[in-house]
Amino acid sequence: MLLEKIKWTLSPGKTRESRFACSLPIRCGCTEGHILDISPGGMRVVCRGPIPSGCWLRASLEDGRLLSCRVVWSTPHTDGTMAGLKFDIDEATREIWLRELLFAA
């Protein structure tokens, strides 16, 4: 599984289920190894293959600290399916958990 270095920007005043902006595309954990394209301001992503739960992604905050995100729920989806992202943030460890992918046709 590929781990990509991502620069995430935390929205002001948010601590849980926060929105993130991504400066680079990331590799998803699907069997085809496709790229997740996250829109600059938002919670939307496009993937072209199923993402297995337990997939690890590498993230980086603006201060350079590397954090991990883990897909904890997923469902198979087809080419062009849009998904929303939800995160949990552990304030003690500063870990950002990718909690949920919300799929819609």
C-alpha cells in the first residue's frame, strides 16, 4: 500500500469532523491503486475503485508533523462515484483519523 505525503490545512476553529484542504492528490488503498482527488475547500473525493477499510494514508500538517489517517469504513464504488470525507482529530496525539467515506451516486 502506498503512503503519500499530504499537506492538510485545518479549518480555523474546528477540532472534530473538520474540513481539510489538500495540496496534492493521494493514492487510495483500492486494488487498482487509483488516485483520490480532494477538492481544495472541501469534503469531496473521486475514486475509481473500491477502498478497503483499514487503509492507511499519510498526512502532514502545515508545521511539518506527519500524521496518519485511517479509513475505518468503506464500501465498493464504481468509476465516477463521489464520496464525502469525515475526520476525527485526537487532540492528545494530534492524530487525524479518516473516520468515514460517505458515498453517493
